Amino acid sequence: MDATKRRHSEGEWKQVREPRCWGGMVPTEGIWKALKNAASTLKGHAQRVFMAEVVRNLGRGGQRQAQAKLGWSRMTIRKGEHELRTGIECVDGRRGRVGKPIDARLPNLRQDISDLVDCQSQADPRFESERVYCKLSAAHVVELLIDKKGYTDLELPSNETIRNMLNAGGYTLRKVQKTKPKKRSQRPTPSSSKSIE
């Protein structure tokens, strides 16, 4: 380890040793950048094991250095160290969540939604935009899909997904505003304004 002098908090000089790794070499900015790029090309188990090997080579305090210099999560590094130590690959949370998009599972859903909503929607009363105002909430649209179109509650997506589909279709889930006639100026009545003569 290289010994360098740094000023101590009380004002005196103190010998501080720089961390070394990989056979006594101090990592430079170029090495940190190369490690970060190499880790970003890997995914899942391979990435975690790579991170763990880098941290192991950094030596004591390697996790903190990797977190500070490379932006790696210490939890991910620990998971990689566990995988490296045991040889068992931990299951990613992403593996079980890969699903088909809603249009692949329910190809007629968009058309069914627009069939239900079109009869209950109204154009902008002032014709200032092309948006269509819908009197139905997303939860009510789900109820109508179950009652009138024969869908089950389990196969339908969440209310938020239905709301996003309505917004993408140009429907605005807002209370329909009625046009208000412009106020005319009040005509003076004989009792309201008396002129002083």
C-alpha cells in the first residue's frame, strides 16, 4: 500500500494508506469506467457474479468503493457474493413477471371498450379540442365489460390499465360540462338606478 500524507483534523500530518487491489494496483478512472461498462453489458446472474468478483478483488471496503465509484447497489453485490460463494443462482423477480401484452391476451378489448363508451360520451361543448368527454369512470367500464360483454374479473386488466386505454383512445374521464350561456349585461330597471336631477 502506498503511504501518503494527509492533514489530520487536529492540524498534524498523518500517514494514510491508499487501497490497492489486483496485485497492488490502484484503480484509475479509466478502470472504473471499463468496469461499469462491462457490468452494464451483462444481465441477471452473470452481472451479479461479475460485480461480486470485482468487489472481492477490491478487497476490504470493496462494496463501499463499488457503490461510490460505480453506482452499484450493495444489495445486488451481496446477492452476487452469495451466488458466487454457494454456486446457486438466485431466481430473478423478473422471470415470473414476463407476460403477454393485453392486446395479445384480449384482442377485442379495445373495440369492446369503445363500443361501451361511445354511446355514453360527449364532444367538447365549445369544440375547442378533439377530446371526447366520458361520463363513465374506469371502474364503471370494468363493470360494464363484465355485465354486457361477458368478461370475467380475473381476465380483465387493472382499472389503471383500462384508464390508460381510455386516455389513449381519446376519451377524457371528466365530468361533462354543459355550455353556459354568456351573461348579458343587466338592463337598468326603474328601481335600480335613479338619476339625480
